[in-house]
Amino acid sequence: GAVVSQHPSRVICKSGTSVKIECRSLDFQATTMFWYRQFPKKSLMLMATSNEGSKATYEQGVEKDKFLINHASLTLSTLTVTSAHPEDSSFYICSARDSQTVHEQYFGPGTRLTVT
Amino acid sequence: AQSVTQPDIHITVSEGASLELRCNYSYGATPYLFWYVQSPGQGLQLLLKYFSGDTLVQGIKGFEAEFKRSQSSFNLRKPSVHWSDAAEYFCAVGAGQGAQKLVFGQGTRLTINP
């Protein structure tokens, strides 16, 4: 149980275009999902907290107009990187919190974004 | 503010040897503490967690960790490592309301010598 998927696993896009990353909880309901960014050989940095049916809460320094988050259902959150630039290239990881086991997060396998 | 420090960026041990990965945290209240493992290009897998109760916590894959409040530490241990344990290990503390935000340490990369 407690499986989180991400799609796509890898994506290459051209500078100036937008790319959408999906995060799904496959076998549980997640009222809260989280989006992290991980730079090479670095730790995970929380970007935003996504709550089902409401606006996401962004961490300080994260541009909400650039990283659009939508959490339209209890099993799906999407992160859209708008007008991507090479500096947005990174490993993006989502996690989902099971509504039943409040203090535990389950992580997706990550999405490698490369902006050329 | 909450913070997590993993003093060792890279550790190399021989297969079959014991392992201890260090983790120190800074948090005002009783912490929720986690250890995650990440294989290259993969997401994170939870090894174990501490919320309350017994300070020695058993996890998956033969790992254990001990919460020591006096030292603000939550070190991860394994008595005998296997080559498949080579990975990146992250310690994290749950912060914010309901401890729902995770603050991660810098990570420790574990290399196993045959």
C-alpha cells in the first residue's frame, strides 16, 4: 500500500515552454501533497504544500506564478513549471500524506526535468 | 527554526561491517524524526520514524535508530551492511502545524566496499 506515482519520470523541454508534472496517490486519499526540489548531490527543499480544493502554500523564495500547483482531487496534484529556463532543471519529488496516518508522507519516484 | 544536521557527507564501510550515520536536530518541541533512503535517480523510502515512546526504533532492512533527547540526536545504525545498502540517507524532522512539513538534513552518501 501507500504508493505514490509521478509522471513523467523524465522530461526535456525547451526554454520558454511549460511542463506539467503529475503526482498521484494510487491506493489512498491524500488531502495534502508536497512538492520538493532536489539539486544534484543536495538535499530536498520543500517548495510548496498542496491542499485538496484550496490554494497551495508556497515556501519563502518560491515563485508561485512560475510553479503552478493544482490539487483538484484527493489523489492528484500537478506542478506546472511555466516559462521554463535552464536554471529550473532539477529533480522534482512529490509526497503525499495519507489522511489516515497523519504524520507520515509517502514519496513519489521523482521527475527529472531538463530545460535546454 | 527547525534544522537537521548530518555531519558526514560521505561514508565508506566494508560489506559486513557495522554502520552508524549521525543526525542532529534543532527543534523546540518533541520532534517527529524520520530516516529516509534514496537510491540514485529514485524517490525516498522511509526506513523508520520516531514519534514517541521507546527511544530505540526498529525499521526496515535491519536498520534501527535511537532518539537521544539530551544530545538532540537520532543516529541510524545497522550491525552488518550489505552491498545493496549503498545509497543516500536523509534524516528529517517534522515541523510546523501537525509536524506536516519535513525539514531534511544534507544527506549522507554511503559507499560499500566489497
